[in-house]
Amino acid sequence: MSGATTVTSLPAGQPSGHGDRPAAATSVTMVKALNAALRDSLRADPTVHVLGEDVGPLGGVFRVTDGLAAEFGSARCLDTPLAEAGILGTAIGMAMYGLRPVVEMQFDAFAYPAFEQLFSHVAKMRNRTGGRMGLPITIRVPYGGGVGGVEHHSDSSEAYYAHTPGLHVVTPATVADGYGLLRAAIASDDPVVFLEPKRLYWTTAPLEDTAPIGRAVVRRTGTSATLLTYGPSLPVCLAAAHAAEQDGLDLAVVDLRSLVPFDDATVSAAVRATGRAVVVHEASGFGGIGAEIAARVTERCFHQLAAPVLRVTGYDIPYPPPMLEKHHLPSVDRILDAVARLQWEQ
């Protein structure tokens, strides 16, 4: 899917209609940006409802839904039983009757019990009804490592969702995208799996609107090689690009932002400009998103590639204990080693 590679904000002087959300120039955390996106969506559209475990008075485990129940009431921001399949099944019924439910799955691996509902019904309803019924459901899933979480609290399950036809899959890596992409997801008439990188919840930046779902963005231009990444791995890739300057290398960094639909045009253009590419993500390498990206890049850029597309990923093991996760996750050194291989294999 083609698209521009710049991030835009509201024109100067345009009323935002966002009530008491922070001004664009004010730096906020990604948690606050997501909270603002939910609040603004609830205010703008009475059909939007938020549901999940502890999303009500507690405000969610990560406080993303803080204050929503107090402002909108328990009918629009409601706590549910600890039953993910039931939560998503309820959301399906709500969507069929004209509402726009936003479901929180609390933690990445907690979402697996709901996968049958997601695969069999959420993803297939529009096709099953010949296009007559879509399910405008947003499924928020905090995911990824880097926070010292124990088992079931640090999974990267994006490949399962991206492999399921009928779903959009997006993941923000910046505060601005946390706000803009969540607003776009809630407004979408198709179901969206919205993957929130837990390790980036406390990053800070100004709040602004961003480009729509389906567009990647070039975070850094370069001439030596292109790093393709998304979500929690973006800061690591930017750090690697900065470190590579000491070796005289100029690395481009592309933030995919949207895994489905995928922005082939932006990715291919960035790879053709350097002739070399490394895909970086936290999830296991075998059968991961990186394999699909490498195949797409190879198919579209074969004659411009000076070396094979390489991958830097988590290892093909269950997520390790907290003390070992730094060895499991992609690091600056592992990325630079891959870039060095690209130069050697020219």
C-alpha cells in the first residue's frame, strides 16, 4: 500500500474539539496519549464503548483508561469478568448492534483465550455477510518485553494477528502515533488489533495527530543500509543508527507502524535507496513478521539489493525470565553485527 512518509499535525488555528487534552506542544507519556485518544473518541462518538478487565475505576493496569469511568459512566467504560473469550464475544455482539467497542486484553499472552472469537468471527464477519456487516472493534493489546515481566507478560504475538485475513494490525512507536493511530483504529469500520509496546508507555513527546493506518514513515534517512522495524524496536534501531555513525555508516530507519495493511511503496523505496536491509523485531525469528517483510522486499527490490535481507529478532524460545531478557531482545550490538554482515556480503 503506497503512502506519504511524513507525519502531519492539525493545521494551526484549527479547533481540535478535544476538550481538556494537553496542547500539542506539551510533552506527555504514551499512556497519556492513549488515554487522550480514548477520551476524545468517547466524547466524539456516543457509540464508542470501552470494556475489559480493570478498565473502570482502577483505570487499567497501566492506567491507560484512567478517569474514563468517572467521566462517561460504567455503561461506557465497563469492567468485565476475567474471561477474554467472553469479553471479545460480548464486543462482537455490541458491534453487530451498532456500537464501536474498544477491548483491552490487559497483557499480550492473556489474549490467547480470545483467539477463537477473533479468528472465527471478528476477522470473518464482513466476508461471511458479503460485506453487509463489518465489526468496528478495536482490540488493544499491551505487548512486548523490556519491562522485566514474567511469563505471559512479555509476548510478541503480532504474527498470529497479521496472518489472520480480515484484521488490521497496527503498533505505535511514538507518543504521536499512540494518539493518532488509536483514533484512526476506533474510527475504522473494520476490526483493528492495536498493539501497544509496554516498554514505550513512559516515553514522552508532544501530542499530535498522525497519518492514517497503512502508512510507514521514514524516521531517519541514510545511504548505507535500511533498518525496517516497528513498535518497541524503533528506539533500539535509532540508537544503532546513531552508533553506526562512528564507523562511517549512514543508516536509514523505517518505522512500519502498520503491519496490515503493509506499506510496500515506502518500504521498497527506502530499501532501493541503500541496496541493503535489516528487519528488526522482538518476536521470535522463525515464521515471524520479519520473514514476510524480507520476502516482500526481496520480491520487489531484488535487482537493487547488494546483499540478502537479514533479520535481527528474539530467539526461537519461550520468553525468558526477566534477568535474561536483555540477552533475548534485539540490541544495538546485534543490529550493528547484522549491518557489518551486509557490508561484507556486498
